[in-house]
Amino acid sequence: MTITYTDPATIGWLAWLVYFLVLEGIALFNSKPGDTLSEHVWIWFGTSKGREKTGWVQFRRFVLAAFMFWLGAHFLTGGWV
């Protein structure tokens, strides 16, 4: 398989990366609470301090941990996992 910089998928992923970097850069520059990706993930998955650990919060945290584990294994094994 040969991937070139004119491949539509490559262009799409690079455009997404540039968009993310611009959005995250603006968020870091403005320093408003709740505007970075990390802050959104902390809110979505209930990881903020003082958060009550309900079953729903624990389930969301498990989903995040499982996804991060799978993603790391997927990248490190070349897609075998």
C-alpha cells in the first residue's frame, strides 16, 4: 500500500490534525476554563475532583480506559489488535 499526500484520506486526516492544533492552540492561548480537549474529556468522563462515583460515572471511566488501552495496543501492534 502506498500513501501519498494527494490521497483523499491523507488530506482529510491532515486537515483534521491542523483543525485540532488550531482549536487547541486557541484554547491554550485564551486560557478559559473548559475549552481544551483535556478539560472536555475530564467533564465527559467524570474525572474531576469531588465528582460522585456513581455507576454511570464508573462506566464512563471504564469506557475511556478501555478505549485508551485498545488505541495504544492498536498503534503499537500495527493494527493487529
